[in-house]
Amino acid sequence: MSAYRAPTEVAPEPPDPEVLALGVLGRRATRVRVAVAIPMLLGGLAFGLVLYMFVRGALFGSIGAHSPYVTGGVSVLPAFALSWRSASWLSRAIVRWRAPAWVAEVAKQHGVNRETLRDFLRAFE
């Protein structure tokens, strides 16, 4: 048995610190976006369903009938779309707010240029 590697074996390359740092920032930003989006979307859906029942009752009271597609289009769809847009805006604002601390921490931890990390996080804003 020899202390040397066989010529066919390839030594594994050390991981690139920049790639590791960008991975950490990407996971943090994605975690924030998901943590904001799920409750906002569920809340928007619940609000839309309550609004649906209210609009349905109002239509039955005024004209004695309603069309579920029209009632849903007037109530559930706008409420869900507004919650979707609000979740997107709020998650971007949180990422923008936390970005300086994240960049400083990850740059120090991995020894990477801060400007590169800031540019990467702008994609999540």
C-alpha cells in the first residue's frame, strides 16, 4: 500500500467560499419569503371567503340570486391577489431591512467581498 494516490483518482476541490456565502444568503432570503407568504396567502384566502359569503348574501337580498363565478370574481379573486401582492412587498421589505446585517455576518464568516453579496441580495428585493 502506497501513500500516494493512484493516477486515476482526482483530489476533491475545496468549496468556493463565495458560493457557500451566496447559498447562505439565498436560503435566508427564501426562508423569509416563505415565512411571510404562507400566512399572508392563507389570510387573504380566508378574508376572500368571508367576503364571498357577504357578497352572496347581499346579492340574494337585492336580486334574489347570484352567480358563483361572478361572486367569487368580485370577492375571493381580488382578496387573494391583494394578499399575494402584499406578501411579495412585505417579504422584499424584510429582506431589504435584514440585508446589511446578513451581508456583514456572512462576509466575515466566509471572507467574501461584501459588494458581491449585496448585489446577489438585490435579486430578492
